[in-house]
Amino acid sequence: MKIVAIGDVHGCVLQLGNILLDDTITGDELIFLGDLFDRSPFPNGDKTVLEIVQTAQDFPEEFGFKKITVLRGNHEDALIRAIEEGPESDIYDIWEYNGGDPDFYALGDTYIDWLKTLPVYAVRGDYLFVHAGVRPDVPLGEQEEQDMLWIRSEFHDAEDHGLPYTVVHGHTPVDEIEIANKRINLDTGSFFSGNLSHMEFEV
């Protein structure tokens, strides 16, 4: 089974299109690692990326895949909570501070039901796909969702996270795809580097 995973998109419409329209990038499943929006360098990039991803998920065969899975990232989590708690809430301030676009927020009700359906992680063979990472030495079934969406140094700095998987993640930008001990980071800072990374896995 061939899986293709894509790192944090952050509204990078052009880069996403280049991947989806490349007929050499195909497989059984395409997995997005979360953070589809916020900080987009393109006008209406957040909205356009969501429309593209939702269409691709509904018609995966047209993009060369049997299935498309979209994971929730911390930006999806923050937007969901900001919509539920309102624009006067602390989480709205956090979301906007982290690149949230108030014009996009106004469209939030259009997407919130779909965003709530997004899983936090996916296990495929020996790989665990997740947005931010995992709490080291905590069994998968006992992981906190907020850790899997937001964790950074505790995961990155651990010599061994203790789970029986190679963790494929994004969330923390690196200059190039980072392959470390039992983890692979696909977030290459698309919104400022112009580099939206993807990687193929055989499971």
C-alpha cells in the first residue's frame, strides 16, 4: 500500500496545486497532516485551499488516489474553538495572532462541521501520522488530543518517543524534511519558504 503525506499547507494554493496535478504523485491514500490554512501568502488562499481539499476528498480518484484523509492540526483546532467561543475569546486572539484572517473567520460556519470530523491521527502499518507529535512514553490510547495538535520541544527533544511507530508529523518548521529517530517532520515552512513538502511511504 502506497501512502503520500503532505506537510502543513497554510493556504499555499500554488504549491498544493503543483502536487495534486502532478500525475507522478499517486497512491492508495493521500494524507494531509493538518494546518491547511492561516498565514496564506495568496489572496483568499485559505478558502481556496479548503475548497480544493474538500473536492479532492470527495473525488480522490480524479487526483490519483483511492482515499484522501485530512488530519486536524492546531490551526484547525484553534479555529473551531474560536468559532465556538466567539471573537471576544482568548482562543480567537491566539488564532488571529498565529496568522488567522478575520475575513476567513467570517466564513467559519461554512466549514466548522467538516473541520470537527477531522481525525487527530491515523495509523498505517508501522507509521503514525499526526500533526504535532506525541507525548513521549505515553501509550497511543492515552495520548491527549491537545498534545497531538500542539506539542513541540517535549516531542522533538526526546531521544525516543517510546511508541512502536515512526511518527510522521508537521507543525514545527524545518529547512528541509527532517528524518530523526523514529520520526519524520514534513513541515518545511510553506508559507514563508514556498516549499510544501510531501513524502511517499510503503506500508
